[in-house]
Amino acid sequence: MIVDCHTHIRLSAGQADVFELLEASRAVDGSIVHAMPEGLSDDVNRELSELVRRHHDRLVGFAVIDPRVDKVNVKGLRSQTTKLDLQGIVLYCCETGCHPTHSRAMQLYESAVELKLPVYFHNEEGFLQPAAVLEYAQPYLLDEIARMFPELRIIIGSMGVPFVDQTLTMAGKHEHVYADLTIRPGSVWHTYNTVVAAHERGVMHKLLFGSGFPFGRVWECMETLLGFNMLLADTSLPAVPRATIRNVVERDALDVLGIEHEAMKARHRKSHAAASAKEMST
């Protein structure tokens, strides 16, 4: 299974963006789509729910929640997620100015554990406005959360950029803390340094592949990640085994995050069987 764990869609933009997302997702077995904080969470999550239900064999939706204003008890969270067929939560802490350990956020995590929902902490430079609270993007702030709720599956978005070292520490320290390795094809040197640092820290198994769509296209991201070792020819720079890098791309993020998605897996098995049959016939 190849799962793109980091895509967005501006539902307010209409069907053009939906078509583009679906076209981009053809390169993978499935994509996790994050709702964006564009209005009331109820409205945004309902629209995202309609999208993923129409394309349930390709898309998994994560509901946007603002703990300061949305319902954070089990009943309220269930109405925003599982009742809408949304299977995770995305928080935009630095963008919205909500501290990750705000008292209502801590109530949210407790409810998420009960409902077995993973929580993605969004951290994407392209989204940051001057008013964003960069301090709240620091991954070390999630340490208290991971200690209090050790069963909560946490994903640190975009490797926690610009705090990558904190992200690697968190991934190494906590069993259920993962990092989204969102690739920027135009930033090969940054990708190289991030992957080498993760390899040297022994946390490559905690990385999940992401494209950051629409800022990245999944096939370009995979090519960048799988091919950057070729740039090291005739240099003494350290390399990361290709098999180790390939494991990141092929890691089943849904399984890692405890998300059951039989329709997507059935489509994967069907396409894999078809590809095998074609290869045997030739």
C-alpha cells in the first residue's frame, strides 16, 4: 500500500480542485485529505464527508477541529468524525493560535483516544501568515500530550519544519508519535538532510510519506525521495539505503494509524493482481 498521508482541498473552490485531487491520487493507493479551517468546522467537515463518501475507495478524511470553540467531549467529537465517516483529526495550532496543550485541547485528545482517532498536527510553511504563532508549531510541545495519552496516535506534519530536530526526538521517544515526510521536489538538499538525519537517529520506520497536495504532486515527490541518492555519485556524502527509503513510500499509513479501510485495500489488491497478471502475460 502506498498512502499519501498529507493532502488538502479547498472545498470552497468547487469541483475543479476535487478533480485535480482525484487525478493526483491515481499515483497512490489512497490519500488522507485534511479539511482546512475555512469557516465553521461543522460546515467544512460535512462537505469533506460528502467528498470522501463519493470516493471512499481512494480517500480518507480528517476532520478539522478548533478545540477552543468546537465540542471536545466524546459525543461532540463523534458527531464531527465517525458519524461523518471521517477517520482522524487535523489541528492547525500555529495558524489558529491554539496552544497544543490548551485545556480544551487536552479534553479533545482524551476523547480521541476513546474513539481511536489519530491526530495530525498541521505544520506547513506555505500556510503560515504573519499572524501565525510559530511557537505553537514546536513539536516538543506535544511531549506532554504523548506522555498523558500514550495510546494516542500523533502525526507531526511536514517533519515539524522548521523544528525538524525536535520532531526526530519526539518520534524516537514515543511509540505512537509519527512524522509526515512531506517532500518538496524543488528542495532536494533539504530533503536529503532530513532523510539522512532521520536515518542516523534510527527513526526511518516512524516516517509517513506525504505530498502536501496541492503544493506538491505525489509522483514528483516519490521520484525526488527515491532518486536523491543518485545526486551523491562521486561524493563522500553519506547515503541512505534505497530499500529503507522505499519502505517510507510503501508504508501503509492507514494500518500504522489504526484506520480500517477495506474498500481502499480491496482496490489495491485488485490493481496489484491485474498488474501481476499483465506482467506474467508479457
